Amino acid sequence: MPAIANTTGQIKHSDLGASLTGDMAADYMAAIKTLAVNPGLTNYGVSQVINRPPGSMGVPCRAARETLGLYDKRGTGVVHITDSDRYLFICKALGVTPATGTSFTKVHEGSAVVKDASPPEADPLADIRVAISNIRKQMKAVDIERIVLTVDNAEVTRSIRTTSVIRI
């Protein structure tokens, strides 16, 4: 997938976004721009804006939100900008005016509804979220099932697979 270039660099697409191909990739690119303008739009709302069938935008919208640094927990009715630097950079790269605020009520149509009118702030846990995401990927690669982490200690539970032959 081609990166979107601007004068200061390129957009770093989420892993999910970078893995999409064909129509899904095209829908993802359209969803990025649509959600940059209106972070509170639901998947249904995005499908209406870009003229796609309802129910077809789940994966492209999830990838677009990851790329934009948006967090929308299912059932809350609110979308949060968790990485304002990323969001602002992508808006600039796309040539769109960023939405003002850090939290938006989910809407199926219309303009962004600001739930929190304060200017975007950096997420104080952004670095930890990235570190946890990276640790999870590494855990999967070496069959670690669980890590209990405290300030002073780490407890790791790992699966070990063995192969044996039973002769009958």
C-alpha cells in the first residue's frame, strides 16, 4: 500500500491497514480521510459517506482508527483521540482540518459532536500502550500465555509443547 506523503514525511499505517488489499485497501484509504474529518462517525456513517454497503466497513474502519490514533471501545458511544500527534500529522498529510477536541460522541451522520472540547493532548500512556502491543506480539512468537508485571517483579507463564511417540 502506498504511504501518503507530505512535506514532513509519510503516514505510518497500522499493521492491519498495511495488510489490506483490493477493495478493502481502497475502503481503508477512504475511511482514513472520512474519520480524520469526523472521528465520531460510526462504521455505518463511514459507509454512507463513501457510498459502500452497510456492514462492509468493519475492518477498514478499525484499521483507519488504529492508523489515526483513535480509540472507540464498543458500547461506549464515544471515540477518543489517544495519539493526538499522530492524528494531527495525518490530518495535515491529508489536507483536512482536524476536529477540535479529544472525545467525540459516535454519530451515524452529520458533523463531529465534541464530547470534550479541550484541545487534543498527548496520551500519557501512549508509550506504554505501544510497548504492550509489542510485548504481545513477542509473547505470541515464543508461546508465552501470560505475564503478570509489577514494579518489582514479572511472572511469566509459558506453554511448552513436546512431541512423543507411543508404541502399542
